[in-house]
Amino acid sequence: MMSHYLRPALFVSHRHPAVMIAMAVVSCFVISAWLGSEILSPATMWHTLNNPDSVMRTLILQWRIPRVLTTFCVGACLGMAGVIFQGVFRNPLAEPHLLGSASGASVGAAIALMMPALFPGPFFLPIMAFAGAWLTTLLVVSLARVARVESGFGLILAGVAIAALLAAVRGLIMLTLSDDAVSLQVILSWTLGGIQTPTWQEFFLFMLLTIIGFILCLRLARGLDILGLGSDTARNMGLDVTRFMHRSVLIAAAVTALAVVWGGLIGFIGLVIPHMIRWWLGPRHHRLMIYSALASGAALMVFDGVARSIMPPAEIPLGLLTALLGAPFFLFILTKEARR
């Protein structure tokens, strides 16, 4: 019998979902590009974009648009990772930061920022953040293999424990290595979540990596559908459950790390949006993966636009805004599962 977690949605409307998602993505892009420390009227915005000598035009095209597109890619990565984690663990509370990959990335970033003499140049921050996330996930999966853990909850507990340990390590690094030359505010703002504004060249690199991650995630869809029928049934259908789970977790951690490199620690997007898409379109992972990536990117673009425009010229950390939505949603799902 199919797991209750994978039951079809109760209120599903399959009318033109691709058109609806495409319209939502375009609308969210326009809204996010419009929002900022200075919000222009539509007429003024149009005049600005058609004036080659306008400073605001240069600002929008060289700074705001790349940031909005980067935000979309960050959200897409978090959405894909959320689909994989929830599908592998068959746990509605699973989300991309669960296995400690985000905490590992933050430790790597803290080392790079606190030791600029050893890690000079702007490219060491993403390299160290990605290395921290990847090594942390390898550690969690290796611990699970040594302990012969096959259940999703065993991996979850290992990830939570490692994440707590790494949070303490990050705090220790910040306290011991900080000096007058290094501002703790830079690291704190990064760990609270905030999109790194790239150049167009950096964005195209990020976009290429996101597309590669999307292809890898999409190839897991059939295995996730089979795994949703239960571990025993999946084995009878020829799926190597343990190997598939470990491979899926590593791919999900990779796209999570990719999001953390450019967006810092942004929670709950990978929890909320895949749930909503599942309620709308049902549990089949091929469609779920595609639409969760698009919807997560669209939602995060709006959040980032709001974060840039509420308290100009300062920005509200993006992770705080997503937590305002995600935490109540998490409690709702937790209560629902407890009642079940």
C-alpha cells in the first residue's frame, strides 16, 4: 500500500500548471526587479530603462537584474533539495539543511572570512563554503554506513547532531579569530541569509551549475517514486535502497551547498514550496521536481525584493523573512503528523 505521505493531493487542479507556473515566475521576476531601496513608478521605471545615460538604469541592469536571477537559482536549488530529502526520508519535515550541509558551508565560509591571509581573493569564500558542505554530508553518510543505518530517521538524527556540533565550531571560530580587521557583522549577515550579488560572468557560471544540478536531481525522480512505495517493495522492484538513498542525499547536499554559496543560510523554502506543489499536483517526483524548482525560485525572488525594500538603505536578512513563513508552516505540519 502506498505510504500516506505519497497520497494524491485532496484539492488538485491540473489545468494548465505549466502556464500558471510560468506566469508566476515572470510576475515574481518583474516584482523583484521593481522592488528596492528606491521604488520607482512603472512609468518612471520604463523611462529609466530607455535612458542610456541614467545611473539608475546601470544600477538595475548591472546589479539588480543579476541579483534577481541569482535569487531564482538559489531558490530552485533549495526546492530541488527539499523534494529529494522529503522523498528519500518519506518524512514531510525533511528540508535541505537537515543533514548539516548548510552548517558545514557556514563553517567553511567563516574560516575563509576570518583568515584572509590564508585565503585571499573573492573566490575562496564559495570554494570553502562548498567544501565544508560537501565534506559534512560525506561525514554524515559515512557515519550512517558504519552504523549500518538504512532508515531515513537514522540519517536525520546523524545530520542534526553534526549540524549542532558545527554550529558550535563556527561560534568558536568567530570568537577566537575575530580582530579589528575582520568584522563579525559580515559573517553574521551571511549566516542569517542574504544573496551575494554577482557579476554577469559569475551568474552564468552559477546558472550552468544549477542546470547541471537540475539534471542530476531529475534523474532521481523514478527512484523516488519507487522508494515511496516502501523499502521492501522498492527492493523487490530491483532498487538498491541503501545505495540510492546515499546517492540521493549527496546530490541533494550538492545543490544545497550551491545555494548556500550564493545565498547564505536560507531555511524553510525547501520545506514549504515542495509541500504546496505536492498538495497541488500530487506526489509524482518528475513533475514535482520541475515545478518545485520553478516555484521555489519565484517565491525567493519576491522575498529578496521585500528584504531590499522594507528598511532602505539597509537590508533585512533574507533568512529571517523566510523563517517568518516557514516556522509556522513547520509547526502546522508537525501538528498534523502528530495527530495522524
